[in-house]
Amino acid sequence: MAIAMTSNYAGKAAGFYISQALRQATSMEYLTVIENVKFKSNIQKMDATSMVQDASCNVNLAGTLTMTEAVLEPTNLMVQTDLCSKTLLESWEALQMRAGAGAPPPASFDDYVISYLGEIIADATEASIWGGNGATGGEFTGFVQGAVGRLVVDATVVDVTNAGGAGAAYTAANIIANLQACTAAIPAAVYTKEDLHIYMSPKSYRVYIQAISALTGTPWGNMNDKYYPIFEGIKIAVCTGMNNDVLVAAEKSNLFFGTDLISDAVSINLIDLSQYDGSSNVRAVCRYSGGTQVGIGADVVLVS
């Protein structure tokens, strides 16, 4: 099957494909996403004190409203790589001929290559959201990486020491203690918020399941292998890019991801190189952006 491919998905179409790719990053469901950030976006934080008073017939100005800002500045990123069209074409044809139920493959080979590229972008974005250090090429600064994480450098974040000792690995023996320490440190004003989550990695969630599976009392003994991502009434957000042995308790509305999805500068280009160098490669070029920021650090708990 011959391939004649010189596609340019720009503007609106590019926005769709990049948007789909980024939504495949599992953390997006539990973050507040800000789109159309061309350069920077200022996240305004307000703190009001003594604003409400007893009513009177006279003007009596009272209270203080303090406004501060956190700057969300996405990092411009790109993908430029050559993919073997022969290998990808064989996979695409196999999907097209596959019998049985299941999600249908992309109708065109171009769409298939773009979806393949989208998975790469999604994986990289998910890893950067939590573990990106902003210094390594192809990353933006994440929430909890090393000494540069957004939640690490924010002195107002509520820091809790790992129950097993700083840096200790989570196990079935200590995960409950760490979760209890995390929930106990959540500020009272945040504790009842509907969008409050405890963020953890799949590895941490696995040892949590191991811990509650060993319990025999009610309701644990009657779960019949049905496990719900929740702890003491707080929803658990299992994020594939989250660092192991770290817990974060925060509101979805307080953790931000910014990107420019539908800018004219965003483009996905697929170029068939066979007509230029005789190879069987497809060159894929993509440009996008991503970045994180925390709103009010004092409303966030970090267990590390």
C-alpha cells in the first residue's frame, strides 16, 4: 500500500488533536485547566478579614481585602521525530481488519499517526505535571519534584513528614498512617469542600488496597472485591504521573494547569519523507505548551 502523506493540521484541527492528547493525561481530570494562555496568566488570590459587621444607619467602612497573584507561565514544548511508516502502517492495517467489539481505529492512516503521537505527548505531560523539574529539556516545572516543585517551594503549604520517616517507601504497613496524617493536617475550611482530593500514585494506591484488603471488620469484610478510591470520606485521585511515596491533599480548584490549545501557533505536521530521501519515515512535528501553578498554598497538604 503506497503512502502519499503531506498533511498540515493547523489552527482549529490542531487544537482538537492537542486537546485530545492532553486530556489523555490522567491528572487533567483532577486539575483546573486554563486554556489560551499565550504567555502568562495571573491567578488572583483574595483574603478577606472582618468584612461582615452589624448593620447600622451610617456608613461604616470595615474589613480588609488583600489580593495577591500567582503567575502561571507555560513552557513552550515541541515534538520533532521520524516514525517508520512501514511499522505504523502494519499496525494500522491490523487494527482495521480486527474482528470483534472494541473501540474502532482511526479511519485514516494520518489520524492513526497523530493519535500515536498524542499518546507520547500525553505521557510526557502527565510526567511533568507532578515530576517535571523545569530544567531538563522537554519538561515544565511540576508540583512536587525535588527541591523545585511548586508545592515544595511554597512556604505556606502545610508540610507533613512521612510516617515511616522522610523519604521512606509507602507500604501496606504505613500507608494508613500516612493518609491519616494527611487528612488530619487539612485546614478546617478546606476539609468539607466538594472538590477536595488526596492525590497519589498508582503504586501508593496499590499498597492502600493491600492494607484495607487485610482488614476484616465492617465495612472492609463485606467489600466483595469492590474497592472505591476514597479515604475517610475524601476522594482519592490516582494519577499515573504522581511521584511515589508522596501524598497531596488539595482542591481541584486550587491546582492549575495552563496551556495554549487553540492558538494559531499550534500545529501538527506529518511529512512523508520518501519523496525527499527515499526512506520509509514519516516526520512528525508538533508544538504545544504546558505549565502548573498552585493558587493558595496554605490550603494544600504535602506529605513527603
